[in-house]
Amino acid sequence: MSFIEFTERFNHFHYRQSIRKLGEADIHLAREWSINLIRKEHPDLTPEQVERFYENLIHVQVTAVDEWTRRMS
């Protein structure tokens, strides 16, 4: 298993553990708060774009970067 696969699996596990602690009302409130913030910061987005923006926030792709190799290349 590569480091990237490990970090993706770990993030997914951590996210599930965090969500599991929340009740249904808390999840709904967090979603509404996030969507309202997106609308406030990006008033030009359509409702579909706001929804896609939110979905992209909760499904973040993890990418490991080897800074030493990047700097020495």
C-alpha cells in the first residue's frame, strides 16, 4: 500500500469516526451552516454549483508531496 492510499484510507476512517459522534440534527446544522457560508462567500454560484462545492469540500483528495525531492529537482 502506498503512502497516498494510506492517507486516503486514514482520512476516510477519521471522517467516519467524527461523523458517527454527531447526531442527525448536528449533521443537518453543520451542512446548512456550510452551505450558507458558501453562498455568502460566492454569491454568483447557482444552487447546483453550491451543492457541488459542498460535496467537493467533504470529499477532499489527499496528495502527499515529498518536499525534499521537489526542492532538489
